[in-house]
Amino acid sequence: MKPMSLIDKRTLLRTWLPLLALMATFVFAPSSAPACDLEKKVRKYELENGLVVLLLERHVNPTVSFYIRHRVGALEEGEGLTGTAHLLEHMLFKGTKTIGTKDYRREKKVLDEIRKTGNALDLERLKGEQADKKTVERLSAELRELQTRAKGLMVDNEIDRLYTENGAVDLNASTGQDLTTYHVSLPANKVELWARIESDRMENTVFREFYSERDVVNEERRQTVESVPKRKLMELFLATAFKAHPYRRPIIGWPSDVSSLPIDYVERFFKTYHAPNNTVIAVVGDIDPAATLKVVKKYFGAIGRAPLPPLRVTTEPPQAGERRVELLADANPYLLIGYHKPALPAFDDYVFDVIDALLTRGRTSRLYRALVEERGLAESIDTANGFPGSKYPNLFVFMAAPRHPHTAKELEDAIYEEIEKLKREPVTARELEKVLNQFRADLVRDLDSNRGLASKLSYYEAIAGDFRYITGHLQVVESIRPEDIMKTARTYLTSENRTVATVVRKEKP
């Protein structure tokens, strides 16, 4: 290796010393200095209604990041009702009884009529070929007329406007298999504004434009899934890998389900799973924790709990043989390989985090170096641990695109060769240390922003039941040895435990 110059050393020190100091402050502080320990700095409260609140004071800049995590996703949806959680994400931007309306008393009368007409139309359409066409046409016309009237009584995008006018950035939401998330960052003097808006959304969301929004979601699906072979392949892949567990269902929902989602069911789903006793909030930034907690209690504390039904989730049976599926499409070849594995906090899940970094993290990673640079078999290659969710046993996934003229089969065989090396050849100390340094650097980056901290704190509190997983994760990873990696690879990365999905170019007639 070429010796490092004095200038290089100085550059390295200038870059890393502040970061290492930050890491020491938040993570590796000795027990004698609890004030410098992240776990001690985070203040956790549970309100009487079950809402969990995480507060972290950071006076780096005059901003605050807010994350709301509801412990609900596609998992909680029933058969024939896929897409409910994702549709709700859309609904929560439509406003409340006081936000997004010109006159809610008048608007509610029209919304009640829309609900009655929409329900009747759905029931008639569900008859399929036996549906009365004239009835469908009449109810459709009535619904369009009522929707036009309702449109005149609402204010479009008022939640977005309120946030934007008050300096918000990073306003967004997402729905996954396990969680639904809403987040935003605001100036430090807007904490009460955030609390007023979000508590109002939690308690008083109005389902405006419900029936038209179902059509919007199906159009979203057409553009982002049906028209994108890789995403369509992923959907097919998950439905093949999981035969019983709900992880097999698409988050965006099946078109026929979304088109007929009953408004009454979606509202019940919202009131049940978006309740405070199923929610984690993280507030990180330029705050006074005591004053912030007072604001949170003022606006969220009076919202009632909801009885959470016991979640019955089918256990995925052990796979007993390779599964393969193909997608014919006018697209370049693409390859997915997945292996069933345990969920966190199982030790093997930590090991797979290391395997993930070892195989595809950076240009010097094993698969990138061997299959992209040296052999030229792949245009791209990546791995992912914990897919498509983290709450239940999930998949370790390889995602790769072959480089012309090489085939997906050639690339697949080359991946298996690298997997076999994992099983029989111990990872070198140098490789393992490199991976550990990557994890340490990632942690530093996460701790260096309000948004990163709020995201991590709320995520692990909601998924793992304890935000301390952030620091505990690194401690476990540092204990992993080469023999652990070999054992985990031998246990799970087997032919009988894998699912393979490929895009195959459709032959032109």
C-alpha cells in the first residue's frame, strides 16, 4: 500500500476527528458521563392514552424534526382489502373538520350523501356481470354531481399550505408492511403549530374525495408498478417467496381491492390503528423538553385510546424446495434471489447486516469487485437485509442486472459461487474491520442530523420496542466473528430456501 502523505493525514484528521468526537459523545461515552450518552439524552414518556413520546434536545440549529410512526401497515389488512393502509396515507392529507373546509356543517351533509351513494354503487358493482347497468350509470352520475358540490366546499392542500408557509421542509409520508410514517421539519418556534395540525389529523381527519382517491391510487399503481418491470417483478417475487404470510401482499394494494374498499371499513381501520396507544412520536432538535412535553400533552393527551384487536398473522411454513418465477416483459433482464431468514432481534439478523455490507457495500465489496469490475457479468448488483418488512421473519435479497451479452443465468451462477465462498472461507480480519468501520460511520451520520435521529429513534421504538436498539446494534455487530458468518450462510443461504425471479425479454412476433 502506498504510504500516506502528511497532507492526506491532516485531511483525514480534519474529516474524522469531529465525527469521532460526536460518536463518542452520543454513543461511546463511559458510564461515568451519562449526560453524554445518547440513551441518557433521549427522554421517553408514555401519556395516559398510551402515546409514546421521545424527546431529544439538540441546539445545533434552530430547527426541529418530527416523526410520527403508527404501528400499522399492509400487515393489518384483511384479504380482499389490500391497499387500505396506503389509501389512508392519502386521506390524511385531505384535511380535518377545521382544516381544508369552507363550511364543515354544509360540507358534512354532502359528504354523508356521497358516502350513501358511493356505498350503493360499490355494492352494485360487486355483483359483477349481474350488476344492473342502468343502476350503475345512475349512481355514478349522482356520485359525480355530489363530488362536484363537495369540491366547492373544500380547500385543496391546506395542510401542505399551512406547513409550507411556516417554513416546513421534508414534509412527507410513507406506508410499509409494518409501519405508517408522517414526518416534517420546522423552525424551532413552530412546535405548537405541528402539534395542533397532527393532533387534529389523528382525531378529526375527514375522508374527502374518498372515491376519486381510490382511482388516484390505482393510477399510481399503473404508473409505478404495472409500467415498471422491476417493480412488477418484485411484486411477483414476494408473492412466490411467501405463500402464507401477509408479506406476500402488495402495499399499494390489488386494483380490484382498492376500487371497492368500503369507506366505513377504512374509517374503522384508521380509528383503530392510528390511535395514540399504537403510535410513537419522536421530536428532535432545538427544543426545551419540558415545554415540548407540555405542548404534546395539551394537544394529544385528550385523544382517546382505541381497543387494539389481537393481530393474527399466519406463520410462513418452512420452505422445502427452490421456487422460481419469470416475468415476460419488453425490458432488459433482471434477477432477484431471496432467502428466508429471522427478524430482529435474532442474532442471525445482525449477521445478515454484516453479510449485506460485506457483499455489496461500496466499490471494494465482494460482489461489486468480482462481478462488476473483474468479470463484467453485472451492470449493477445489490443486497438487502430485512425485506419487505422487519417485524416478522423476512428475506435476504440479491438484486442484479446482467451486463450484455451475459445472461441472468450466468450472473445467478456467479452469485452462488460467491455465496459458497462465504460458507467455506472465513472472512478476513481486514474485511470485517472495514465493515465495522462502515457501520460506525453510518452511526455518526445518523447522529449528525435532527431528521436522522428522529427517524431512527421512532423506527426502533416502534419496531423493536426500544429506541436503544440504535446503540445496541453496533455493540452486537462488533461481537460477530468469521465463524458466525460462515454458520449463518450455511444455515440460510441454501438452494431449498431460496426463491428466484427473473425478467425475461418477451419475443417480438
